Amino acid sequence: MSADAQKRRVKARRAVRSAERSADWMFIEFACIAGFAGYYYKSWWVFFGVSIALVIVSASKIAPLLFVALSGMWAAMAYYFFSGEGPGFRIPVAAIVFLISMGIHMAGQWWLDD
């Protein structure tokens, strides 16, 4: 095997490992959302229903809409977390958090589609 082929294989393995970690983070996020919903409604049925719904939606064609909503949630949390700072700091941080979250969700989706 040539050196270039070896480099490509190593790079591909790293990309797959990174996407797998993104999918793990995505499912942890789903578990937290389902856990909060189940705790709020004090119902195991809500927990399992939200868990199944999130997994089904993430495997469907409307998954990008879910990812935009979840990334928007993370951006809003970052915006309100830095409420003591000025808007010149909060808005760019929220935008960066949104882009990072979208990247994690799309990489996780890539791993699920594979």
C-alpha cells in the first residue's frame, strides 16, 4: 500500500470516529431532552414517547428542521448565559454556538445515514 493510500485511510478513520462521537453527543442530547420532559410531566410514558419521537425524527427527511431547532435552542442558551455582557459579545457567541451545534448534528446525521 502506498503512503498516500495509507494517509487517506487514516484520515477516513478519523472522520468516522469524529462523526461517531457527534452521534453519541446527539443521543445524549436526546436523552436529556426526554429526561427533562419526563420529569416535568412526571411520566415515564412521556420520557419514552419523546425518546422514540426524537430518534424517529432524526432518522427521517425532516431531521434538518429538528437540528435547526435544537441548534437554535443552544444558541439561545448561550445568548442568555452571557446576559451580563453587551450585545456585541452575546450575538457573535450565539452565532458561533449555533454553527458548532449544527456541525455536530450534521456529522451525527452523516454517521447515522452511513
